[in-house]
Amino acid sequence: MGATLNIKELTNKKEQLLDQLHDNIRSWDGTIESGVSVIEGNQYIIGEIELVNKELSKTNAGAEDLSICNEKLIKVAEAFQNLTTNLEELKKILLEEKKSLGRKDEVVESYIEKRNETFFINRNV
């Protein structure tokens, strides 16, 4: 009975941690800064899940015991994939904007006449 209770406690804790991960990912507001914050914030939770997984590996927990955890893990993985895909798109946009800023400098320079020759100003005229 004690081992079964321990499995139940561990799976409940893992479910709660997976829910926290999912909620954090869903809280992303679409900005790069928020995305980085979400990822950094989830590092602690992932560490906690790893500890729970180590404890679960010491038990005789079966697939049936972990089915809800696995469903939640799939949802977290999908949300995380969506987050990383969107962050990659934002990265591409920023790189394009950076390139276009560089091109603006080139355009301005092409309109400015460059003279390397010295010239004489006659003050008597």
C-alpha cells in the first residue's frame, strides 16, 4: 500500500509540474523577451520534474500510472514546439530588419558625394 501511495503522490506532483510548465508557456505574450523569460522560468520546473522522474524510476509505476502525465507531457511538448517555432520566426524578422538598416546606410552613402581632392579657396575674390 505504501508504494502505491508513493506512486500516486509522485504522479500527482509530476502532473502539477507539467501543468505549471504548460501554463507558463501559454502565458507567452508573443515577444522575444517574454519567450526568453518563459524558457528561463521553466528551467527550475524541468529540474523538479527530473527529480520526480528519478523517484518514479525507483518504483514499479506502470504505463497506466503515468498515462495522465504522458498526455500532459504531449501537450507541453506541442506548446513548447509552438513557442520555439514562433521565436524562430521572430528571429528571422529581426535579422531582416537588421539587414535593412545596414542597407539604409549604404543608400545614404551612395547619395553623398565623396571628394578626396583638396581645393583652394581664394579669399581675394
